Amino acid sequence: MSKLIFVFLAFIPLLCTSFSPERPSDRRVLVLLDDFAVKSSHSLFFNSLKSRGFDLHFHLADDPKIALQRYGQYLYDALILFSPTIERFGGSVDAAAILDFVDSGHDLIVAADSNASDLIREIAVECGVDFDEDPASMVVDHSGYAVSATEGDHTLIASDDFIKSDVILGSKKIEAPVLFQGIGHSLNPTNSLVLKALSASPSAFSANPKSKLTSPPSLTGSSISFVSVIQARNNARILISGSLSMFSNRFFRSGVQKAGSPTKHEKSGNEQFFTELSKWVFHERGHLKAVHMQHHKVGEANEPAIYRINDDLEFSVEIFEWSGTSWEPYVADDVQVQFYMMSPYVLKTLSTNGKGRYFTSFKVPDVYGVFQFKVEYEKLGYTSLSLSKQIPVRPFRHNEYERFIPAAYPYYGAAFSMMAGFFIFTAVHLYSK
Amino acid sequence: MARYLGGLLVLLFAASICGAVTIPGPVSDAHRSAASELFDGSFSSLEEAYEALRVFEILAIGNKPDVSATACKKVVENLGSSSPVKDLFYALKVNGILKCKVNADVFKDIAVRLKATVTDASTLVDMYYSIGSLVLIKDQVSDVDVLLADADGTFHSIKALSQSDGRWRYSSDNPESSTYAAGLALEALAGVISLASSEIDLSRVKTVKNDILKLFDSIEKYDDGTFYFDEKFVGGSEHQGSLSTTSSVVRGVIAFTSVISGKVNLPGDKVLGLAKFFLGIGIPGDAKDFFNQVESLALLENNRVSIPLVLSLPETVYSLSKRDQLKVRVNTVLGSASPPLTVKLVRAFRSDAKDSVIIESKELQYDKSNGIHVLEVFPDNVDVGTYVFVFEIVLHDSAGEKVFATGGQIHVPIYVTGIIEVSNAEIAVLDSDLGSVETQKKLDLAGNVVVELSANHLQKLRFSFQLKTPHGHAFKPHQAFFKLKHETKHEHIFVVGNTGKKFEIVLDFLGLVEKFYYLSGRYDIELTVGDAVMENSFLRPLGHVDLELPEAPEKAARLPPLPVDPYLRYGPKAEIAHIFRAPEKRPPQNLSLTFLSLILLPFIGFLVGLLRLGVNLKNFPSSAAPAAYAILFHLGIAAVLLLYVLFWLKLDLFTTLKTVGLLGVFLMFVGHRILSHLASTSSKLKSA
């Protein structure tokens, strides 16, 4: 029996490899497919995930056995929906369950396509992404299409309008354009969290390529997004693509030449684009943590319980970025600290030593009350940091004011000369003859 | 399930967005390089090893990884021990390719064991593996007796599992019938026939032929002529995808037809449709799928039913300006050369008008050196546009029509592109009521000239241009957008309509003020013209117009929100430094010192005055006791004064009051003594 318990205990670390604040990368990923053939036709994408240590669980989207959680515990850290035509998921999964999944901090990849189902559209709308309402519509670009000997309708688009963010797309520049063929979407202007990761050129529009245009299309130009990413306030990350074939082996391997450009690339940028993007979505990059937030008076080492107005203090915090395997020092020049009571009294950019430590020093304002040290760090693509530490600030005590002010010397002089005079007078008055 | 697969295949075919059919080409070098990547020489079982070896064999890949040593070692291991039939089967299959050194006695032992299994076996899978293994032994070694004594009985026991719709059950106690099993059964039956010591009853063979035909009745179909088999029952323990099901059936049917004497009359278009199914998958990324695809194609390439010929076009987009040639390639599914044949272009018509036939029955020239059929030049009446070309394959050898499946008439969408001439572009501001031209400007859309216009809400803007095809016909592009973009990034898009040859748009600003949200100011004008067959699609800024619109009434619609620029949303905030209260103003120190000296002056004056008055201490008591009291009294006063100083410097009120109380009592006592003493001396003095 004791042996059994020992074996069980030995396995606990293995069982607990799932998402945790200390290891923010996802581990277990549920992949829902329309058909198992996608597993084979999109294998390059899945293999790149597997080789990075993800545990992929493939299921048909209408499999009655699928479930996202059991006994209130989520079974997966991330979800990939490669089932653009699914009208109803099997099992207990529905749009609300998927949104709850995201609300609890899990990541999501959704690939739609022309003829995307209402269910997929509903999930997208909740994430601030509106697909073109016409189910037969595709994005057409007569100026930015990918040159192809066999596809003449210009729905196969080579786009190189990437989001300018090293953390989302990796520091290596994506040289080759990315192939896209599918439905376009626009971003809800009231949603400030959603970003266009890959957008259309100004000449693109979204319409049914077979029918004549009579009224202006609802989506045109660079407001069309091909691939969008969202980082929710709870740092859950979502990727929404208007094309499932973008992820396919065929597009990953295909060569690409953008219309009007003389360079022909051996391989499209799709593989690099989605490998890098999936690293971001699955928290292998751009996930920050802040530790050791400290402050003390200049010249002291311990953190005081209270500051007096006009004290000089030193503040420091350590910030690290998760690299997928370890926490690496995060280096930036725009981390700021606020000394805050109702509104910031002091807002200062921190200097860094390049090893993750950020520090500064400033004078406590001459206003007393309960203040907070606040580090609110939001940067495109990074998880947001929001730390605060409360600290009261008191005014001078009665005996901490300045004594012996020179301006008061006449008063002192008056009092003491009076006293001396009195003493002399008593003696003179009593004993003078 | 089938519905989803349909969606998927539409996606895989991808090019088939237009209703007409695009035929995927035969297996090409892309397949070969993918195979080398996929089968990298590491395998966990002999089944995988066999799949890899078979794919390399079929695709004739030269630089394959050398696995023969490890694989042969495994083969010998598996053949020697009493391993399960499935392992035996794959060991023999690998041995068939690698020709490992195996002792002939081993085969004899196995054959005896397998024969016993065949007679005992109750499930289809066991029979399939054991019969398959026997067939493999028969092919590999000549002197081993593998013939089945009771072939008829075995045949019957397999046939007993068949269902009326051509499908098979896995075992007699399993009521579920499966298409995948039908493939296994047919292959097993083919094995039984080839292993039979005596001829199998022809009537039995005939019923199986009927089963095959029935099985082909349940075949599934797409609109583009692709055929495939799918498993109807999904609840089974092992789900088979449509690819493995179809390839199982193909394997079974082709094995069966190759051992029987007669011919099975399967329609050629269905066989071609199966070939299309396998080719349409593209390059699978899964080793098993890859093997199924390639092996099925290899079986279709050389079979007795009918050999599919694939007509493919390396290009379906032709440019009139580059004078491209229309090329057609006809191959077998694995890409080898076709028998002598002629490709006929039956007709070609515009895809939007079926009656408008532009080319009719034309034979394509065969270019022997490249193995392609070429239509040298497009006839003059082919203008830019989308067409459907209908091809037909005519075999030179008329007997070949029974051997080859050509698929009858093949519809291929063709895009003919060209350079469209843009001319007569004009932009004008008109007065609304009179229609008179206020300002008119001609534009050369090929250049970079831009115009500057101004208008108010009572005027109209007219823009017109013409498009001509290389043949001089009017051209209607798919996309002709006229865009007005306000400084605040609010955009308004209008579709430019056409009347005959001329494209014209008239914007009546009076009717548009509400749509423009009463936003006056500078509007940039952009024109986008594009079409799939237009080689010079363009997006061009035309200039700008300064619009003067009336003030917005209170009830006017609010401006829709614009998306936030993400690059501006983030980033560091401006630093805030606290502004400290300025210290109170104080007089300079010298002034205070001056005043201090002034303040001390009266005291000095007092001292000088006393000296002047000639004060003395003559009245000080001379006797010891009063003198002591006097000294103590004055010391007490000095102590109180000192206490005041201390109070000012450091002491608090409590200590001070306490001390003052004690000193006060002491002072009372000594003060009373000295004062009464002084009073008595002075009264004595008076009385005296």
C-alpha cells in the first residue's frame, strides 16, 4: 500500500504539468475538427505544436463525448476550433461554454471559412470580430493577389501587412507574404482589445466573387482583417482567422509571388507566421511576471510601515518574461511607477539594469494620506501587469518642525533679557540700600 | 459526417470555387519530397516499415533511408516466434520488398500454422491476415505448399459474412456491416481464389461480382464527379475515415478482379472519380493517409477494370498580352505517360453565357518532346473573360476505350486576362439646378496627376471614364469603387455604374449630407478598378475635393466610432512630478540679528541705569541663617528661570510643572523666611 502511495506521489509532478502561474505556457490542447482529414491535411501546423511539447487531443466537433471541464476543473488549457461549418458542438460544449473557458484565462484559436456557421460567427462576435454577413463572400483583391497559374479569381491573396510587434510575430522578420483564402472580418471599433495581426491591402474587398456588385461591399480596404488576435483583460489570448486553409500543409509548402512584385518566394510566410503567432497565443512569449516590488528610504534597507512627507525613497521591482521554458529578464525602457492617491502624484519611468530589475527614486509629495505604489504596465502584445502596494504618508510630527528659527531670535532675546532683568531686579530690590 | 467532409473537400480542392471542375494533377515531385520528409526511416512497427517501403517503391524514390538491416532483423524475429497473424502478415510484406535472408523451413512452419488459422478463424480480420500471409508466402517462396485444401469452404465462410447491400460484417456475431470490411473481405476472397487447389465454383464468384456492383451503388459523390466510399456506421470501436475506407475497397476490388477470369463491369467514370478523390486530397501530412493514397493510386494505375487517365492543365490563367499557349497534359494517376491519344477541345464558352460558343471542335497539337497537347494560339474572337473549355480525350487505339477511363467531356474554367485600356476620365463639379458645369477637369488615369476641387452641398460631382478590352469591346470590371475619405478617416464608398461603354457616377451632395454626417472639409478621392481578368487593376488617388456642408442639426446621426490605433493606445505615459509647496518667506538673518541686538539694548540700558543709580548689596543679611536663606531664595529663582529655559529647550509641560511645584514650595519657604527677616530688620530700622 505504502509503495502505491509513493508511486502516486512520484507521479504528482507529472500530473500537474498543466497551466500554472509559474509555467504559463499551455500544455493540454483540445482540437475540434469537422473531419479527421484536417488532422492530416494540416499536419505541419499540428506537428509544430507537438514538437514544442503540446499535448494535442483531437476530436470531431460533433463528438458527443467532448467536454471542456469535469467536476469544475478544466480539462484543457487551450482550444483550437478547426471546424468552420459546425452548427452545434457535441457534448456539453456550446458558445457560452467556450466563452467561459476563455473567461477563465484559457486560450483559443478559431479558424472560420466562407460558409462559416452561425455558431463560429457568434463566438467571433463575442470576441469583437464581425465576419462578413454574406456567407458566400470571400476576400477578393485584384491588386494584391498571389500569382498562380491555376487560380484566376484573385481570392488567393498574398498579404504582407503584418502587425508591427516583435512579441506577437517574433523578432525575425517574415520575408514572404502570407497566403490567405477565405472570409474577411472587421473589428468592432468599441472593442479596444482586438488587434489586426494580418490585414488586407487598400484595394481588397469582401464580396461574392461570382456575382456582380451592385451596392458597395460592407467590408473594404485595409479595414478588412484576415487574422486577428485578442488579449483579454485576464490575459487569455485568442486568435481568429478567416481561413482554415491558411493553416494547411498546402499553403505552408506553397511558393508565393505577390502580383506586381518580381520576387518569387520558395515558401509562403504562412508557416513562420502561424508558428510565431501560436507561440504568442499559447503564452510562450510575451507573458510577464513582476516580483519583489520593494521600496525603502534612501540609505535604509528595510521597508517602512509609513512614510513622512518629503522623505526620499527608492523603489524597485523585478520583471521577467516567460520564454516557454524559463523566466528570462525582461528589458524595456517604458516601465513606469505611479505614486497614487485618487490620481497619480508622481509618475516616473523606471531605469533598468538589464537583468530584470527596474528601479527609481523620488521624494514623497508633501500631501499626506494613504498612497499606493502602482505599476500598471500595458504594452502591445504583452500581458498586462497591474501591481499595487499601499503605503500611508503622514505629515511632520509636532517636534519634527524646525527649531530656533533665526527670524524668532528677537523674541527669544526679549524673553531671556526679561528673565535676566527680573533676576537682577529681585536682588537689587531686596538688598540695595 | 459526409456533409462536413464535403465542406472540407471543397476546401481541399480550393480551386473549385467556380462551379466548373478543376482537375487536380497527377502525383508529382512535391509528393516525392513530402514522402522523404514524412517517412524518415524511423518506425515503431513493421506495419509502418512496410508502408514506408511501399511508398518509396511506388514513387521510385532514390535517396531513401536505408532501413533494410533493422527491418530485416525485425522480420526474422517476427517470423520465428509465434507472433500474432497481423505481425506475420506485415513481416511477410516487408520481406517481399526487402528480400531478407529467411530460412525456408521457417516458411513451412508458418504455412502450416496459417492454414490451421484459416480453418479455425471466426472473424474476418483473422482470415484476412492469415490468407494474405499465405498469398505472400506463395509469392516469395516456390517450394512451400500453401494451397488450401478446402478453398470452397473458406470462400463460403467469408461470403457468409456479406450483407445484401454489398458490405461485410467483421464477424458472424457482430451485426454491424461495414464498407471497410467489404474491402478486406474482397481481398481475402481474391487470396482464397489464388490459393485454391481446385477451381472455385463460378457461380460463387459471380455472386461476389454482384456484391461489388452493389457496393458501388452505395458510393458517395460530389458535384464535381469525385467518388468515394464512406463508413456509414460510426459507432464502431475503430472509426475509419473515408480515405482508408475508399482505399480498402479499391485494394479489395482490384485484388479480386485481378484473380478472376472474367471482367467486372464497373463504370469508368466511377473509377476515374475514385482517382480524383485520391488526387484531390493533395499531399496528406499523415503517414498512414499518405500510404493509403499512394498505394490506391498505384493500384488504379494498373488494374483490369479500367485505368483512369487524368487530364490536367498546368495553367488555367492565360494572358492575352503575353500570348500564352493553352497546354493540356494527359497522364495516368502516378504521372506516367498516357497511351497515344488526341485531346479535343469540344467547345469553349463564356462562363456567364452558355450559348456564346467561341471555339468549337478543335484538335490540340501534340508536342512530343514535352508530352503536352498544345492549342497554339487562341482564336481572335477570344477576348478577356472567364471561359469554360470542354475537353475530350480521344484514344487512337479504339480497343483502349475499354481499358482506360477518360471521363468523357471535361469542363475546365479558364481565365483569359489582358490589359484593359482606361480612357476619357473626366471629373467635374456641376451646379445642381441648372446642370451647368462649374469646373471640369480631364484626368489621365495612367499618370499621377491629381485634381483639386471644391464644392458645396448644392452642387454635384460627376466622374466618368471608359474601359476597353484589347479587342475594343466595352469591359465591365467586377470592382469599380469610387471612394471619398474624410480627414477624420471616415470613408464613403460608391460603386461606379456603367451605361453602355461609359462608367459614370454622379454624387448629389444635397442627398448625401446626412450620409456624410455633415462633415465639411477635405475629402480625398480614390478610384479602385479591378477584375480577375484585368491585368492592370489599379487603385489610384484622384485628388481631393473641399466640401462645404451645412451645420449639423441637433437630431443628426452621431458619427460612428473609429477603431483605435493599437500603436497609439499603448506606450508610456507622460511623466508626472509633484510640485512641492514653496517654503514660507522669511526675513534675512541679518535683519533678525539686528532686531535681536535692538531687543537687548533695553536690558543693557537697565544694567547701565542700575550702575548709575549706584546700587549695592549692603542690605544683604550679615548673620548666617538669613544669609543662607537669601542665597537659597535667589538660587531658587534662578532655578525656576533655568527651568523655563529647559522647558523651552527640551522639557515637556508635565516635568516642568512638577518641578515648578517642588521649586515653588521650596521658594515659599525660603522666600517667607528671608522676606520676613528683611521686613523685621526694616521695621526695626524704622522704629529705631
